[in-house]
Amino acid sequence: MALYTDGQPREKEENELELSLPTPLRIAYYLLTRKVMFVDLGEDYFDKQKQASIVRNSVQMLENLGYTVNISEAS
């Protein structure tokens, strides 16, 4: 693949394959070719995965604003 330095988009050739499919099409292709069921992980999946860093960053932001923060887990 050549790099173009003029910043102008190049015209696609007639037989060139579009490699960057929209995300829903990529998901559908993956599901159909691998014959797997779609599992929705939920809207807070990434928040749960990064919970420790979210808490640490939130505490740091509050301390930078001049607040004193004490954290304890809810039971």
C-alpha cells in the first residue's frame, strides 16, 4: 500500500475491495462465519473491567480539586 503525502484522498479502482466495513457489518460477518450466538456484554462492561483505574483516576481528580477522599466498599 502506497503512502500519499499530498493529503488528497485517492480514487478507488473499480475492482478494489473496501476493507473498512462498518462495524455492524463486521459483527454480522464474524457471527455468521463462525456460527456463534451474539452475547450482549452490557453497557457497563468496560467500566467493570477498568473499575480500579476509574476509582484511582476519580480520587486523583477530586484531590487535585482540593478535596480529601476516603474510599470504602459498600456492603
